[in-house]
Amino acid sequence: MINVTCAIIRNEDDQVLVVQRGEHTDHPLKWEFPGGKVQKGESEEECIIREIKEELSIDIVICGRLSDVEYDYGNKKIRLIPFICDTLEELPFLSEHVDFKWIEPETLVEVDFSEADILVAKNYSGKAGIRVKSAPDPVLQQEQAIKDDTDLKNIVNSMMGINEAEWVATSAIDNPEIFRKLLQYSFTDDKKLAFRASWTVTKVCDRFPEMIIPHLPMLVESLPKLDNESVQRSFLRIISLTDMNNLGTKHHGMLAEYCFSALRSGFTAIAIKAYSMEALYKLALIYPELANEIAATINMIQGEGSAGVIARGRQILKKLTEIH
């Protein structure tokens, strides 16, 4: 029996990510939940996080687990171990699959899955595809919950999904000191803590974008210095969604330089490229003379990018033509 993990990855709209196998694989052109074999000495949780990072280059937060599914394919027997996961990222980078799509939970049973994945899809749909809402830590519900730095770090590290991130984000909105701490944790060497903290900062900024305005210059300056790709993505997402007039000319230049460099690099993650395009487009609204260089750079990467980069590039190119 081969132990294989898979991830039911949900976005903020509760849609589920499915990926398509290649033509020359065991199950040609079938769809599946991403994942892979558990390696020796590796826990199942460590396996799914590693596999998703390797296959899709995205970060996930494990929120729950469904019952294991066993299936005999004739030439092999597998135990499929499904984890329910959340992500903020919409554009996976496909290194092993040929396509991806986000599916409404109620239509999962209509997807042309491999046999074992069909059983997982039915199990998930049987739960109505409902987001597993983990209740906030009871300590958090007390007025004096976050007493010191260690308390907050433990809370952030133990978050199990978008719902808890939103709860912490609400606390940060009500308490600017928590927001400041989340930003501080985003720069820590503890990559797990840094990712979850920056992830929570994005939730704060989605609801109250004005809170990040005083910190925008610092975020821009940090982009080329960060060695944590997850935090880079979070920061660039925040910046790409903000009003660029909140930054001065100096930081416009720094941002443009970083984004052009990210687009031209063959090693940049897909989400960073997507957010870089959006940030450059917003800069072009202020500096129309940038439009031609942005268009040329996007056209240059269209032939070598993934489906997600190509689709986002086409959208930005169309918007650039409207700049006069």
C-alpha cells in the first residue's frame, strides 16, 4: 500500500483547486487534487506542504483532514490521505501538471477525476463543501488575551486557516499594536511565523487599506532584501492593490525596478510576476511613459510563462492600451 497525500485547497471564495495530469502519465489527462507520496521519515503533514510547494509553488495552511481513501488500481494500491487547506494565492505555477482550475464545491463530483480522487471529492461534497471553521482560541476571546509578545506569536503560529487569520486581523484593526507586531514578525527568520504574520497583514489591508499607508515605503524597500518568497508575495500583493499616490517618486522608482526585475527573471514565482504586472500598470497610470516598456516586458515573457502568467499578462496589456 502506497501512502499518498492530497490537498483540497480552497481560496477566499471557497472554490477548490484541481489540477490535470499530463497525457503520458498513469492517468492521462485526468484531474486530481494535488499531492504526492509520503517519503521515509516524513510526516503526512510535512509531505503535503512539501508536495504543494514543489508542484504548485504556493503556500498553504492545513485546516483539517478527511477520512483516508483506499483504492486498488490493479498495478498498485494507494491510501489517499486528504487534507483541507486554505491559500491566499490564485495562480499556481504548474511544474508537473498541464492545467488547473478553481471549482465550486458543489460541482466537484462532475470533474473527470482519477478513481481515488472521485471518492475524496464525494467525501468533501458530502460535507457540503463547507469551510471548516475552526473556533478561535478561547484565550483570544478574553479581553486581555494577548498579554505579551509570546502570546501573539503562539496565536499566529497556531492559526489553522483563513477564518482564524481574519479573527486575528480583526484584533489588529482594533489594536494598532497588534498590527505593528504582525509587520515585525513578517521579517523574522522563522519562515513559518513570517509567512503567517504577513498573510494576516494582507487580511487587515483587504478590509482597512488605510492602515498600511504609513508602512508602504518600508514594504517597498524590503522587497529586494527579503529571502522569504512567501512574505514577498504578501507584501507585493498589498502594494499592488494600493493607491500608488500613497508613495513618493523615490519609492515609485524602487518599486518599478523591483517589478521589472521580477518579470524578467526566470526564477520568479508566478504570483510575484502577476502582482508585479499589476503594480507596474498602476505606476503607468501615473507615468504613462512606462506603458511601452511594461508592454514589451510582458510580451517578452508571454511565450515562456505559465497559463496564469499569460492570462494575467493579457489583461494588463489590454488595460495598457487604454492609457493615453
